[in-house]
Amino acid sequence: MTFSDWFQILLFVAVASATAIPLGRYAASVFEGRVRVLAPVETGFYKLAGVDPAREQGWLGYTFAVLAFNAAGFAVLYLILRLQGVLPVNPQDFGAVDTDLAFNTAVSFTTNTNWQAYGGETTLTHFAQMAGLTTQNFVSAATGIAVAIAVTRAFARSSARTLGNFWVDLTRCTLYLLLPMAIVVALALVALGVPQTLEGSFVAQTVEGAEQVISVGPAASQVAIKQLGTNGGGFFNVNSAHPLENPSYWTNALQLWAIVAIPLALAVTFGRMTARDRDGYVLLSVMAGALLVFTGLAYWAESAGNPIVQALGVAGGNMEGKEVRFGEVMSTLWAAFTTGASNGSVNSMHDSFTPLGGLVPLFLMQLGEILPGGVGSGLYGMLVFAILAVFVAGLMVGRTPEYLGKKIEAKDVKMAMLAVLVMPLFILGFTAVSAVMPATLASLQDAGPHGLSEIMYAYTSGAGNNGSAFAGFGSDTYWYNTTIGLSMLFGRFAIIVPVMMIAGSLLAKPRLAPSQGTFPTDTPLFAGLLAGVILIFGGLQFFPALALGPIVEHFMMLDGTLF
């Protein structure tokens, strides 16, 4: 552990938080209709789709549009994967993707998860990568942001019936936010050495004189949106640990910023659109504070090293599974950012982390992917916990549960609890079944507590729409492709539906002025309460399972016991 490493952690969190303020304000201008640079293009899309941009939708119509659009996106992507062998731009002459893997992959990218049970450069054609996966990287991210903006309008409006138009929000998000940022980041990545070509591969001569075939392709454009949209799926099999996808410290730094830029910014957007900037900054402070704390914990665990290795006389931290060009600090920064932000890309192998180091990304996902969470999903997930926090505060001090002038009633709390319980239901349920089936246990690299962690990480990553994995886990089986696919579907849409029901309930309520009985939600006290509620829910739901996995593994390693 060095001062420079701790300084890097603090610097990255500080820079990401600082850039969130102007970016969040710009996003608010976009969704309030004040940015119309591409108005003719935008209007043209509406005419082609038969959309009236002036006609807003109630919560039910908005939710139906979200579900219908994503169902269509799933069907199109599934067909592309099954038919890629006869589609163009296939320099490697790849055939069709198997049925269960195509289902899993189509669900994965439609739900903004980007879980990959395959090697990108050895399985998918350039056409499938560009027209299928990259397209979903944009629209799945825009879907999450649109839902978050609809929920924001529910808090901002008083006694209203409509909360926007999904098709307008989707279009503006893509045109004015995601696309410009992706173009800039992609060009920067190309300048820094990330390939962008339609060639399939080239032959290089090694220092020994042998020939090596190196896969290339349109990587930079996919890397840019995979990070900005918290998608995470890599063009190459080892994701951002690949020297072409992430060749240097500077590409690593740029991608780290891109992972959390929009999720943090949307907290500021929420404050600006509700005319409660300080409330937005409270959400931002909880998100950034959690990133700082959990990154510090992971770095401490990894820099402390493996006591078994140290007992053999090898000093230093745990560099197993890490790239030398990034080291412990940049690897743990990435691990915390990618799992806190529902991104899922990796620049090191989480399976090789120490037990407590691996616990950090696992627990960040289990907290609901809200610190700061995926683009959009992090904000509306955080607002669910904010509703629960004011409800708990009301019970403790006898004040009326209100949040931003909206009374929180029993129906709202029930829907919030339903949204919170979806993840543990699928994570713990499928983990329990998989842990006792001989056929599924064959996919494990390790026995004992670490094997349980591998299974639990897979379902946590799926239900949390993250997409990262413990690399030793063999997930490309019919059981795991199907059950993780279901986890991803319900982890996305079984949360969106109750969240939109909450939005519909709040939308119809008048927005009340603060009174002496109102619990203030724009103070450090509420930030602490919100963080406490998040940690308590995570601990109550998952601590027993974690105690059987990474926690017991940590103490067994300290005893020098190997499995």
C-alpha cells in the first residue's frame, strides 16, 4: 500500500464526481427539451415511427412502450445471432450461435447486462457485434435512462396524469447524450491504440520467429458505448484486460471515467429537474462515498496479499489474475466501479482476487446495483431506497413520510419492497438449486466456499444486470444459459414495473410544500440514513449466504487451509 495508490483512488472518484455536475445539468436540458441541435433528424425519426412527440403517456402507457420495445429488440437480436452465418460482414466465416446461447446473449444485451458465455472474437461476426450488440448497447442504456427520467417527472410534477413520452425520451437520450459521448470516446480510444477496422485478423511474427494470428475488428466503437452505457460486454473474450481493448494506463483511465460518468450525473439531473438540487447532491454523495469506501476495502485486501503465498517467502500484494500494466490499485478501482455501476467489464480476473477482495464486487452487486448503478437503473433503484429511508425515518421520529413533497403511502412502500426483493429471490433461489445439482457443480473450477461464491456471483451478476463473472466458472451449459437468462429478464423488468407503478402513484399526488413535520432529505443526516438503509437491506438479505462463501474462505485462508 502506497500513498500514490490511495491518491489515485481518491482522484478518480473526485474527478468522476466533479464531471457529473455539468454532465447532469446538460442531461436535464436534454430531457426538458431545451437541446434541439438535431431537431430535423429527431423529427424525422418521429415521422418514420408514427410518433406524436407532443402526446405524453401515463405510467401504464409508458411501461407498455418500454416492454414492447425491448421485446422487439430481443427478437431481432436473437434472429441476428441465429442467422449470423448467412448475414454479411463475416470475415471469419462463423456459423449460427446455438439456441440456448443465442437466447442467453439476446436477453443479456437487451437487459443491459452483457453477460457473455462465449468468446466475442471466436463466436460472433462483425455484423452481429455491430448491428446486434452495439445497437442494444445504445438502446438498452437509453431505456434505463428513460425510465429514470419518467420517475423523476413523477416527483417533479404535481397532481398530473402523464410523465412524458417514452419514444421521445429514448430518441433524445440516444441523439443528444449517448451518441455524441460515444463518438468522442471512440475517437479518443482509436487515437490511444484501440483497433477500429472491418478486418477479421492479421498475422504477426513473434520474437521466436513463429506466426501468430491476432483477431481485430470494430472494437473502439463498441468499447466506447459498452462503458458509457454501463453495458460492459467486451469485443474480445477477456474484455478490458485484452491489450487491444485496453492497451495502456490512459485508455484504462478514460474507460474508468466512462463507466461511472452518466450514472453519477443522473443524480444531478434528478435534482435539477425536480428543482431540488441539494437532494440530487445527497444522492450523488452517497454514490461517490460508497465507491470510495468499497474501492479502498478492495485495494486493502489485494495489497495485503495472499497469506499462503507469503508463507512461502513471496512478499507483496496479490497480483494473480491482474495485468502488470494496471497493478493492484487500477484493478481494484475497476472492480469497484464496474460492479457498483452495473457495468460488468473487467480489466482483471475477479476470480483471482482474495476472498475479501472478491467480496467487494459481489456485495456491491447485491446491494442492488445502485452505487452508482447502471445508467438510469441506478437512479431509480436509489430512489426506491430513498422511499424506504423516509418511511423508516417516519417510523423512528413520528414524522409524515414524504420525499420531495410527495406523501409516501402504504402502496408505495409495498411496491418499493417488491422491487427490492426481486434480486434476492432469483439470486438465492437459483444458487441454492445449482449448489446441489451434480450436473451444475461440474461447471465449477473450485470446490468448497469458493465454488459457492462462483455460483452466487453468476446469479448475482445476472439478476443485477451486471455481466461480470468469476472467470473459472463454466456457464455455457443449457441450465446456466437458461436460468441466468431468466434472472436477467426478471432482474430488469420485474423491477421496472413496480418502479413505474410507484411513479404513477406519486404522479397523481400533489406536491406539498415542506412543513415542520417534514423530515429533511437534503442534509448529511439523510445521506447517512440512506446509506445505512442500503447496507442493512444488503446485509439482511445476503449475509448468511456470504458467510458460507467469501467470508468463511477468508478465515480458512488465514488458517493456511487449502481446498
